[in-house]
Amino acid sequence: MNQEEALIFSSISLVLSIILSYLSWRRYERSKSLMWFFWFLGFVFYFIAALEQEIFAIGYCNYPLAAIYMFIVAELVLVLSLGSVQQVPEKWKKIYYYYSAFATAVLIITIVYKPFTIVVNYAPTNFPALPAGASSMVTIPASGLILFLAARALLFKGNKAKMISTILAIVILGFGGMLSASGFVLALYLSQIFGMSLFLYGIS
């Protein structure tokens, strides 16, 4: 991927993240629902990640930026799942809170353990093994939880077309992250654009 392509894709992701943050905040303002508050925070994290991608695309990266990026891209999925988990019984919610705190602590330890860089050819794809493994402790359970709860909602209530859109968004974003970690650079940006577009339809 060249610099121009990285700038175009990161700019599109940045615009979509701003729109999603705004729409989810409006939903929270109307409902005062904790679910929508967490979803708003998740999309704010998306905005931060997209902003960092824009910085990487202009050719600048250092360890603090790389560390923040690795933390944000894992935690944004976790924060979105904390919104979804509001619909489960209190007992299971607390268990998930404890696991989330543990996984986040492990992620932070692996990130600060040793300096690293993540940018190759203007894109964040060179993920070090230790933080990447800790990141999967956060993202895999969080994505699975969102998928399960979205599928359950699809069966029992809600706008099915929009729920399907949300489910597909999670799948696309998850696979995009895994493919980009394996060296498929374009998958990172395409998954963000298609995934966030589906999210946009799902929550609008």
C-alpha cells in the first residue's frame, strides 16, 4: 500500500467514526441507556484509532503512538461489548466485568513491557507477538459476546435487517483485524470502511 492509498482509506474511516460517534451520542441523550453510553465510547475509540491511522499515513510513528493504538483497537471492541452486555443478568455481567479488567491489565503490561513499532508502508500492520496475543484475550471474547447477543436479539426482537447489518459489521471488523495482523494490509482499511458503514445502517 502506498502513502496516497493509506491517506484515502484512513480519511474515510475517520469520517465514518465521527458520524457514528455523533449518532450514538444522540441515542444516549434520548435514552440515557448505559448500553448506548458504552457504544458511544466505543465509537470515540474508533475515532482515536482512525486519527492515529491518519498520522501513520503521513509517515510518522513512535512508540507512544504505537502503544496507544494497540490499546485502543483492542479496548474499542471491549467497550462495545460492555454496551451489549447490559442486557444480560447482573451475575453474568459482573463476571464479564472482572474478566475484562483482568484482560485489560494483561494487555497494558505487555504493551509497556518493551518498546515496539507497528507501521509498515504507512499502515499499522506490524503487530508484535506479545501485545497481539494479549489483545486477542480482549477482542475474541468481546466479539463473541457481541455476536451472541446480537443473534439472540435477532431471533426475539428488533428490526431484523438492521440487526443483521450489525452482526455482519462485527464479523467483517473481526476478520479484518486478523487478516491485517497476518500481513494483508488492505483488509484493515476495507474492513473498517465496510464494517462501520454497516454499523451506521444498524444504529441509524
